[in-house]
Amino acid sequence: MQDPQRPSPLNPVPPFVIALFLVIIGVEAMFSLGARGMIGGPEAIGWRAGAREDYGFNGDILTWMLQNNVWPTEHLRRFVTYAFVHGSFTHALFAGVLLLAMGKFVSEVFRHWAVLVLFLVSTVGGALVFGLVVQDRPWLIGAFPGVYGLIGGFTYIMWLRLGQLGSNQARAFTLIGVLMGLQLVFGLIFGANATWVADVSGFVVGFLASFVLSPGGFAKLRARIRHD
């Protein structure tokens, strides 16, 4: 018989990561079923497009807020809500699966609240850089900037471990390199827009934020600042 006191070799996925996944898939299920006329009636066909305009992020909105120094809640919420609107079922599924995987990996080292903060700051940071940098201003939707932020946290963990082992720390960036390479290939085959800027920005924000959000990270950073 299995010893009930022995800890499981597999750490469970944090509940909030599962909750985020269920929200993403639930919203996408509503859009997909509505588009097929299975729920919501005839107007349900336009639910996805309406959600993109009501909850998606667009650089033109950011420019308007900066120029007028007006920050309405209905537009500020877009920095987060865009992550829960996707362009297709496949788009949502890939984002959700990566969210579960990266959330589990990072939560094995980071506190659970820190993983959630990492996802949120990467989501906001990715949108902010996207809005400031991209010129053609396509709509930004999907959870990938936040997921790439979790990849940034995973990269930080690997970067530290490789440093402790005396190995080449550049190897920690292999995963993000592979993902960006795949994104480039898909973009060349199927066409792409500049939303990749938000993904890369989310990764950078996640990696940098990990210096503070990792266990003892803020204390180490404060000690280093005082030392310098």
C-alpha cells in the first residue's frame, strides 16, 4: 500500500492557474458555440468581434489616453481583459495549454501569488510596449503575452540553476528561442502582424520581474542596491 505521508513527486497545478485556464476555455466555448448558432441566437455570431472591440487592446486607445490625459476604467481594463479574448479555438487552446504547463513549472519555485502577479504584470507590460511601439495598430488579444511572461520566469529559474552548476547560462534562453523561431516560421507561411512585439515584451517583463518576485528576490535586490 502507498504511504499516505509520502509527498507526491508531481506538484499539482495551482488552483488560480486552473481557474485562468477555465475562464479562457469557457469564454472561447461561448464564442465558438455562438458562431455555430448553438447558443445566443443570430446575434451570437458577432460575439467574438464585439468582445474584441469592448475588451481587446489597441494602441490607438492608448495614444488617445496619453494625448488627452484621460484614463477611463473602460479602457484601463483592456490592459488585462484582452488576455481572455482569442481569435479562434486553436488560439485559445494553445494559450491555455502553455499557461497550465508554465504555471506549474514556475509555481514549483515561486510562491503561487508571485506566479499570478508575474502573469498579470507581463500581460500589462506586453500591451503597454505594444501600444507604444507598434505603428499599424492591430487589435491585441489573447493570453500569450502573459504566458510568455511565465516563460520569462521559467527562463530565470533555469538561468540561476545553470549559473549554480557553472554551466553556460545562455542555454536558459533555448525555449524562448525555439518559440520565437516557430512564430517566425508560422508568420512567413500564414502571414503575421506585429502582435509578436507584445509576446517578446511579456517575456522580457516576466524575466526582469522574476528578480523581485522569486523567493527572497526583493531582499536580494535591496541588498545589492545598498551594496552598490
